[in-house]
Amino acid sequence: MSDFRRQNRGNVDNNTKVNFTFDGKTYSGLKGDTVASALLASGVHLMGRSFKYHRPRGPVGAGFEEPNALVTVHRGKGRMTPNLRATTLEIYEGMDVRSQNKWPNLKFDIGGFNNIFSPLFPAGFYNKTFMWPKSFWDKVYEPFIRNAAGLGPAPKEVDPDVYGSCYGHCEVLIVGAGPSGLAAALAAAKKDQRVILVDENARLGGSLLSSGEVAIDGKPASEWLTKTIMTLEAAKNVRIMRRTSAFGYYHDNFVALAERITDHIPNAQIGQVREVMHRIHAGQVILAQGAIERPLVFNGNDRPGVMLASAAQSYMGRYGVAVGKEVIAFTSHDSVYGAVFDLADSNIRVGAIVDARASVSKDLLAMAQAKGIDVHVGSVISKTTGKTRINSAEVYNPATGQKTKIKCDALLMSGGWTPSLHLWSQSKGSIKWDVETGVYLPDVANENCVCIAACNGDFGVETALNAGSKAGGGRKKYDVTEAEWGSGEIFDQLPNYITPKKTKAFVDFQNDVTNKDIILAVQEGFKSIEHVKRYTTNGMATDQGKLSNLNALEIAAKALGKEAPKVGLTTFRPPYTPTSFGAFCGYRTDDLFEVTRKTTIDPWAEAQGAVFEPVGVWRRAWYFPKDGEDMHAAVARECKATRDSLGIFDASTLGKIEVVGPDAAKFMNIMYTNPWSKLAVGACRYGLMLGENGYIYDDGVVGRIAEDRFHVTTTTGGAPRVYRHMEDYLQTEFPELDVWLTSTTEQWSVIALNGPNARKLIESFVEDIDLSPEAFPHMAVREGKICSVPTRLFRVSFSGELGFEVNVPSHFGRQVWETLFEAGQKYDITPYGTETMHVLRAEKGFIIVGQDTDGTVTPQDAGMSWIVSKKKKDFVGKRSLQRTDLVAEGRKHLIGLLTDDPKVVLEEGAHIVADPTQSVPMDMLGHVTSSYWSESLGKSVAMALVKDGFNRMDDTLYIPMPGGVTHAAKVVKPVFYDPKGERLNVV
Amino acid sequence: MMLIHCPHCDEKRPEVEFAYAGEAHIVRPNAEQQQAMSDAKWSEFLFIRDNVRGEHCERWWHANGCNMFFNAVRNTVTDKFIKTYKIGQKRPTQAQIQKWKSAK
Ligand SMILES: [Zn+2]
């Protein structure tokens, strides 16, 4: 047993040793220890280096508020977690813990010279550095800062662990299982309602685990605690969640919890769920999160061994660990006396209590005297010494000028208590400044939520229990024997005889922000606390300012000459504590990260060795390489085969909407630019859809299946928004129309057959449809059967060749495809993918909405005025097409481009200029929208949006590329292949 | 996550089922009205929207639910829904909104 461990104190198992390593050295602790408590029990306080100055640091706290003792835990390949708080990590056998932000080692750290040069790193250092010449930043400062500073390294490997995700519901959610939370749970459990009690620690009890002698209803607090936990565990309607952080509070009492399941278990296997994110909808939320002790801002307050008084009490109460052999306390609050007496009773020598206040209650002084503890009233600590651990402190009495050096190996500080308002503020509950105690307290709730006990500014165990009971709907009054909580004073600055230049009093320990930095920020003109925060980085570290925010506010307020509430508090945002990305992702990783939609024919393409591309959330066959072909060769072959004989293409992803009802044609007239009333049953028509702003929104072929039934197709990516657009107009502008819309995209498999032999192929498979050109002309649709299954057969072409689109119910798609493919062998049938589809359509100048248009292109701009009805009184977008700026000269027009060098394939997106010799920045006329190598034509073809393009026919324009190459191209009409459309009429 | 009452389903459903659909009670002019409108007036109809701090009448779509559009009064500061109602119902008066609020 080390000198720092007290037998039979705390909730550790004195009989079970646990070995772990810290920076490679083996330490042993007891079962139930945290990394911090086990190291402290071994006499180790130095656990990390600060962010900016690399100052040696030890733990300040004993819980989740800890800013200093950040460590990395290694659990094998890919299972390294940085920036964990040693104060909350439960040790297990073989645990591999490493310190951070040090080089070459924790005790001797080269980055520590930042500390010596710290006058060069004042507030706003980062902002100011950015102002220096850019080249300096890239080459000198950034590499230096990256190497020398920073928190733990980010993991570089894929995290192999599994994370869970689930929803939960309850009538009452209680956050925090200290006395108030437990009493609330007891009361709430008695009613017929679901109760969830969460606590971030492994053990329930909160302050009861470390308070001194407290009796609840005549029994020791520990007995009450054990009995209460048993009662709650036995209650069927109560769910207790340990090691669970409520980190985010969202609308309508939706609270996010991160539950850590395996981090405290040795050899946790991959596949065991490591963490679960719970999304809880609660009827009522009871916040019982307690308060966090506030550090004092004095010279040398960051030396290892300087910590919060409550932390020292926690280490003793929870783990039986003495934080030192001889300690000094420095306080401005009564509560520290109880903590110190408790430590003195635990066989720790207390050298002195230094109280900054001018007077202290006689009772406390008498009790201190009885325990043989000196109290220096009206005094402060003016400096501390000790390199990697405090070894003395100087007590200074400003009134007398007297200085006393006192040896110590730990210094306990207390500047009072800050209620934890994080979740309350996240819920948008308002807060009010309490002048008497100098803290913010909850004011008006925005949700069905209460803040009770210490996080409401009400201290003491009895107060907490009764507040909990009441919040849980109970009437029980507890009777508690405990030391008086007392009161305190807030000091924004503590007096010191040493010139400020030579002092270092930290406000934010993790980010190395001193009181001088905050004063400097104010002097440099920052008045808002939000700006002061960002300029100094105070409160921006992983602890989110849990310890520093109020001290920073007091100092800034004083410097501004304002009252603290006039300066305001920075906004609390989720997460309350750092939460792993794994917990956020849950099971939505790898294949489950995003939905991939596949057609029923997709597996066939995969078996054929197709290369795929994503189109929206669809995965589509891009091309079908044969015998080691590259994409260029495969596409050239596919194009040629289709134009020469027969190509087969899976067009199932086309969006499809069934527009049905007596007013279907009327509705189509509204939604599309062209007229539909006179379209004969069995005929198809290309439709163009505009937004109300007059710009092209979508397009597609529409077939009239019956008087009251249209089979509408949309672009692959546009289906959902077109459907929404239609529903919107139907429901909100034309509710009188008797029309039903149904999304049928996934009901139909669509097999596109293109090429001169298309008709020959299907002839023998089609029933009940006369395929002769006279009976079934281009742009017609028939219902019948193919391969014995029902079909809607469209004679349409997106390639310029004789074409059919075979629609069959989805589940028949693959079967029909394979039958046709088999029979097509005699025509050398060639499967092709989206790339060939694009080449074939570009050769014909057919546009792709979203590629050749960009949301600012009108039908006129696209050269498609022919499709805009002049007779219809109304359609969506009609009025906008008359707007002055949409009919103005000089708009960008969609034109074709033929490169002077036919071998050059322009880059899509490349900019176009009239004069490539002009100076940079050039006057850009537009950009290339589509560009392909056309095997059929033996040259490249391109489409482009070019300013005033229709009036530039036959002009030569230029496309300058990075690297100095400039391509020349001639403006032409965007129809490159078979401009008369004769190939559609193959007999 | 907010719970939103769909007036068609008559149920509170989670926010993820819904999509916001812009300001409510902006009536699309009919063909004759459109032709009578100046470009400026038409642009106003197309593009200009209120940016209310407080109670805002807006459209929502129960996209992953019953597929119906409906209107809502929502406070843009607190994000709280005060009332949802069907398309076609008149824009609520301030008095009506206050009544709904106090009834909550
Ligand atoms: Zn609904």
C-alpha cells in the first residue's frame, strides 16, 4: 500500500490489484480506480502538457470537467482514442495509457520553450499570426505549431469497433444520479410511468460518494445510497444508465445520450458494441447535474498538484487516495473548510488554509483551530514553486505585506461553485444573474424541464434530496445531518505584490489562457464576450469552459468596467462533453452509410463485369469492358455496335410518375410547357417542365395510356423533386382538379433497345401489339405482352436510332432482359452503360437537365422555344418567360462546339473565351457542358452554354486550359449525327 | 427533434418525416392576373418573402408520411409550433394566434 492510499476508504476493491501502463511504465491501482486516482495513489501528478506553452500539468478535477489530464488510450490496431480524461477512465488489467502533447517525453518536453517565449504568444496569437505574410505561415509557423502544439493525435486507421444507435421514450428523464437525481427517481418511480436515470460515472451517488459525514434520515449516507440503488434497480419502470453522458438537448425534450459500454473492460472484442447513442424523447426532463467548483485565478495556479478542493475530497472519498502528504488550501468559499477537515481526518497534514476574504465565520475558525490548522484570513497565494509538482507556496497578506513560504505537495483551491447550466441552456431555458453568489441560475424553462439542487444554485444534501423528491412528484421530506454549506465571495483579480508582467495566472488551463490575455483582448477592443472567447480561445477547449467561463467573464467585465450580466455569457452548445464520432455514426458505416439503389437488372451487369457509377443514390452500369478494354475503347465499341446493329441498356432508373384522373390532361397542361389535351391515347410526347421562375426544371417522355392516364417519365435524379413539385401544385394551387399522382419508378423495369435491329429482335416475343411502322410509329406506346409478361412498350429513342423502351413489372425485369439478350446474340446485341448512352444522346444534341442546364437556362436559351406553347393561357413558368431579363439579348445559349483538332475532347466545365490573348482575368463567355469522343463521327463533339451563342454560329472560340494549352473550337448547331432523323425510320 | 402535428394524420410525428415548404398563404395568381402584373409585381410574388422574427405562417409537407401539404404557425425564435392546419383554411389573425398560444 502506497503512502497515498488509505485502506478501506472509497469504493475501490482493496483486494484486487489492476496493472496498467502509463507511457510504457507499469503502475498498479485497485479495481474501481480511474487512471487519475491510480496515478495519484502512486504519487504521480504530472499527466500532461498544456496546449500552447507545453506547461507541465496534473489533474485539476476528478471528473468530466477535467481540462488537464488528457491521455490517449491504445486498445490495438485502429482502436486508439485521444483526448480522454484520465479522471474518468476506469482502469483495467493491461490498459495502455499514454500522455499527449509532449516530445520527447512528459518530464522533459522541448515544446516547453514556448513557455519561456510566452510573451510572444499573447491573446489572439493565432489571429495575429495569420496576418503575417502568407508564405511565412505555410512554411514556418504552421509546421512549427503543428509539431509543437496540439492535443492528442487523431487516429489514422479505420475504427474497427461497432457502435449502436437506438431511440428511447420515457415520461421522466433524470440527468445526474447524485442525491437530488436519486431522490427524484425514487419519487417518480412510485408512479405508473417510465423513468430513465442517467449518470456519466460508473457509480451512482454523485456528491454522496465523497462528502464527509452525512446522515440521511438517521442513517449514514452510504447506507441510504445502497438501499436507494437497490430499490431503483428493482423497479420495473426505472432504467438506470451508468457511464452515460447526456450531451445534447434538442427540441421537444429530445435528449441525446452517449453510453460507453466496453471502454472499461479488458480485452473488449471487436464486434462487441463499444458505445450506443440513445435518442430519448422524454415527457419531462429533470436536470440534476450539480455544480462545478471554480478555480481561483492566481500566479502559479497551474502547477501539478494544484487542484480543486472538491477533487481532492473526491479522490479520498471515492478512491481512498490522498492527493498529497501535506496540503494547503486556498479559498474564497466556506465549502472548502468541510473538505479540508475531511482530509485532515483522513490523515493528511493540512499546512494552512489561506482565505482571500477579509473575514471568516468564527465557527469555521474555531473548528480549524481545533484540528490544528492555521487559517490565513485576508491572504492570498502570491506564487508557487516546483518544477513538475508543487513543492511550496508563498502566502501573502496584502494588508501587512507579510510573506510566508509554506512547503506543500498539493494545493487545493476553491473559488465557489458554478451550477452546470449546459443542458438547461441548450434547451433554450433562460438564465438570470444572481448578484449575491455571482453566478448564473436557471430562470424560465422553454421545455418541460426543471433544474434542481446544485445546478439550480441550491446547495446541501438535504436541499438536494427534497428538491429531487418534489421534482419527481413526491412529498417526502428528508431529514439530513450535515455540515453547513456556507457562502463565498467572488474575486476577479487576487492581489499580488509581484508585477503582473512576471505572473502567470491561468483562467483556461487547457488552452493556456491567462487573466492577462483576457485583459489584453479587452484593451485591443473586443467588447463582446463571444469575441473575447474566440480571440483568446478561452472556453474553446475540449472542456468547453466548464471551469473557466465564469472567471473569464468576471475578468472581462472588470476590464470593461461593466457588470458581469451586462457582458453576458457565451452560448452553450452541444456536445456537453466530447462525444466520439463512432457514437454519432452508429451502425451507419460502410455499406450502411448511404442507401444504394439498384435495379433488378443490376446483378446481371455486375456478373458481366460492368463498371458502375453513382447517379444520385442509384448505382448504374457505366460501361461494360471486354478483354482488358479501357473506358474509351469499351464506349467506342458499345456506340458502334448500337448504331450498326443493336444495343441494350438498363433504363430502369428513369423516374416514373403515373398521372391519373378525369382532369389528368388539364393537370399536365399546367405542369408542362407543351399541350396535352389533344395527345391521342397510345401516343407519346416529349415534355418540358419549368419552375415558376421560368427555368428548365425537368424533362422526359410522356405516354398517354388512356384518356385519363399518363405515364410520365422524369430524369433519373429528378424523380423525387418532380413528384413533390407536382404534388405541391396539385394540393395547394389546383386542389379542384380530380387527379391522382403515384410514384411508379420502382414498379417498372425499363429495357431500352436501340439500333437498326431493335424491331427484329422483339418481334417474336411481343404479343397483342402490331409492331409494323404504320401501326406503331415513332413516339407511340402500346400495352400488350412481351416474353409472356405484361408490358407497356414505348417506341422512343434517346440515341437517334430505331428504339424501343420495354417497360415490364420490375420483378420480371431480369428475366425479360436475359431472354432478349440471349435472342439478340444473332444481332451481336451489345449491353451498354450510361457513358455510351450519353455519347449517343450528345451526338443527337439531346440535353441532360442538370448537365446542359444549370437552373438558369430557359427553353429559349436551350434552343427549345418550339416546345413552349403559345396558346396555353397558363402553365408553370409562363409568366416568368416574359420577364424582361429572360427575353433580353446576350443571354447564354446552348450551342454545339467542334474542336479544330477533332482528336481533342474538351473538358466538361472548361471555360470559353473569345480572345485567348487577353489578360487575366479573362472575359469568360460560358462553359462546356457536355463533351465526348464520337466513334461514329470520328471526331469529338461538345455542347456548351455560351453568351449570345446563337449569334456566334461558325465563329471560333477558345478554351484555355491549365498549363498553357488553348483549344480552338467552332460554334455549330448542337446536332451532330443524322440531323434529319432518318435513322429512326428503319423498317 | 421536433414533434410536428400533421392535421391530416391528426398525430404528432417526428420532424424527420416532414419537409419545410416555404411561406404559407402566397396565392399563385391566375392566368389573367399574371398577365396584368408588372415584372416587379411578378418578381415580388416569385422571390420576396417575409422574414418574420416570431410567429410565422409556413407550409410543411408530410413527405415521409401521408404526403399531404399543410400550413403551420411556428415561432421562428423558439422553433415551437403553435398550430398546424389544412391548406385552404384562412390565414389566422393575430388574435387567433394569441388565443392558440394561451390555450397551450
Ligand atoms: Zn400526415
